[in-house]
Amino acid sequence: MFHPNKPVYKDHFGAGMDLAANGKQGDFYIHLGTRESFIAGGFYKPKKEILSSLRDAIDYNGADYKKILNKKSFKDTFHIINDGDSLKTAPKGYSQDHEHIDLLRLKTFAVQHDLTQNEVQADDFKAKCIEVYKEMKPFRAYLNKAVTV
């Protein structure tokens, strides 16, 4: 039915790229909108078997993953995407007192870099995107290794 003041259905452009084309590599994502713009990457709410592989990698060598997440330049560039969607208890097969329980509870393994409208409209926007994705490279490499091994 026609509505004269119908809100806009979609006020942003989003594009993602999964280089493996099978969901077994963390993707690149860019979101450009009137209210919010950002660059993201990783695994957003991955399938059960991928989530299991990611958790196994953290169980085996979570120290390397934490090292990536705690690197100053990484922390200055990104925030972790969580959406409040973490397990309340330990995942099946993992101890509640596991040293990396905070990471094992996650259901999404992705990061986001927020962009200002000035950054999006700047002449060097392409260079900015490349800079952000380069900073994300070790993060994606860790995740991609976890799901391809």
C-alpha cells in the first residue's frame, strides 16, 4: 500500500568479499551510509563447523590471537564486533576456567573500523581503506589458518 512518508528501505551501500568463495576465509566488508560508515572483516556469526575450528585454534594457541588483538596499532584501529551475542557459559568441551574463555564464548570473530563522513569523502579514501585492511591482515591470517588447517 502506498504511504506518502514511507521511510527509506535501505540508506547504505554494503559490499563483502569472501576470497575463498566457500565461507572458509574471513571476509572483507565495507559499509557506506548516511548515518554510519565502516570497514570490517573476519567471520560474522559463522557456521557451526567454522566456529568450532576457530575455537579449536584459540584453545590450541590463543596466546597468538590475543597478541594480535592487543597490539597497540590494532586496538587503536579496530573494535571487536560482538553484538552482545556471546555464550553465557563455556562452549561444550571447554572448561569454565579456560585461560581464553572470554574468546571461546564469542560467536562472532570480526573487527570493525568506523569511518567519518570526512574520511569517506576524502581524496585519499582508497589509501585509507588499504591502510585499514593492511592492519587487519594478521587478524585475518590467524582466523583463516584456523579454518583451513
